[in-house]
Amino acid sequence: MGEIVGAGLLAHVPTIVLPEETRLELNGGKEITLVTGLHQLRKDVFERDTANEYDTVVVLDSHWATTVEFVVTAQQRRAGLFTSEELPRGMCRMPYDFPGDPELAHNIEKFADKHGTWITAIEDEYLPIYYATTNLWKFLGEGLPDKRWVTIGVCQTGDMEDHLRLGRALADGIAATPGRRVLVIASGALSHTFWPLRELRDHESSDPVHIFTPEAREADYERIAWFKEGRHDKVLDTMPEFSKYRPEAKFFHYLMLAGALGEQACVAKARQYGEYENSIGTGQVHLWFDRPADGWTGAGLPASPSAHNPHSRI
């Protein structure tokens, strides 16, 4: 039986992969702590393998938007050069090379019907890749060649319930894969409104004073505090209020993660890596959740919400 052994809500902003001198120039001579935070997270979690801590990483990618189904990558290996269509000057011909996990991908697909959703595992070697995956792999996966990486996109026609259902299927698929120990990353931001182009270059510093509005900044701080308290229920119950601040991808990356960890019943407390920082108006943070000793829901139960979550509709 497989299990989720750790999870994160991590920022993937383009700034983190810019040359150091460029980062310092944009940030008043100071390193952005989103970079130093990822370096520390790698040491604490991704390089810690004395007891075979994990073998596969699943990225819930807020930049990959599908339309009629959820898609999970199922290639034996993904390798190539990545240039961003969004920011080709800053992310240009970046090499990536990592093994996939077809067995896990197909097991996730098998639980679509159980959870009333649509999931397809795709093996096409030409399937595009996005920097919400590659930027985090550069920090957390490069140089660890035996670790498998899988990506699942958000679905632009889905809503909150659809993405929770994907998370439930993800948890069941992991549980159905013998021996699998998985880290799940929700790759994306909190509030996510950019400054207009003519004003943008006045707001490139990482200082949170540059978040698009004070109200968005306070909404982000509130949720960070809840995550640190293990109050995933508060985050989920206030999604309508948070939506006013346009979280990245409607916060679907986190909702998929929550679906896999038990939703309102999840009690995992976050530890923060680096500071809460601005990226041209958007709120960025690295939060990591270790699996509590008595389980993600504090009851020693499996991760799949369909087995224990009172809010599940399945």
C-alpha cells in the first residue's frame, strides 16, 4: 500500500531561476528568500533519504490547464529543453530530465469513476511541460536521478468540488500502488493579481508592500496563519471570500492537495521556508506539511477522504 509522506504548497515564480545578479538587481541587492527557502527545503526533505523517505513526487501544476478531463503524466521519462512562452527571456532552454511513474499515473486514472470525475493518464513524449513543474524540479529534483516526478494539471472547466474529487482519486491511486511513498506539491501562489505593465517595474521587489492591495496581503497572511495552525477547514470554508483576491488558478492546486489529505479533517501544520514575498503584485510563500504521526486527519486513517471525510459526496 502506498502513502503520502509529505506535502507542500510551494511558489514557482520565474524570479527564482534567474541568475543571482539579476535577482539581486531586482530586489535592492538582497536575495529573495523564496530561493533560500527552497535550498533549505531540499536539505530538510528532498535530500533526506536515510530511510527511503520517498520515491515519487506528484506536482499539482497551476499553470497546466486542461479542459474536458484531468490529465496525469505517464511517461517513463521526461527530458528536454524548456523555454517559457510567457517569459522566454528569463526561462530559456532550461534542461530537465527525470523519470516518471506510469504505474502510479494509471492507478490514479482507475479511481476516476469512483469519485465521479474524469482522469486520463497520458504517455505522449511531446506533451508540453510548464514552469510550475520545471522550476521546482530545478531546486528540489535535479541531481536526485532516482526520484520519479509526475504532474497533474488543473481543469479550467472544473470547480472546487471537481478539484477535491481529483485529490481523493489521487490519494486512492497512491494507496493502490504497492510500496509507493509520495510527496505531493501544490505548485502555485496565494493572491494573484499582477500590476499593470506600465507600473509593473516599480513593483519587482520581493517586499510584501508591493502586493497588489493591502486587503489581498492580509487575506494571504490570514491563510498562512491557518495553515500553520493546521486549520485546513478554515481555508476551505472561506474559499468564497478568498476568491475575491483571485488566488492563482482559483487555488485549484491547493484544493487538489486538500482532497488528497482529508479536506476539512486535515490537521497537518505547516512550517514555512523563507518569507512571504511579493512577485509583481502576487503573494508567494513556501509551506511544507509533514505527515502527522497519527495521520493527516489526526485519526491514523488513510489519506483518502472518501474513507473518512464527512464532507465527501462519494
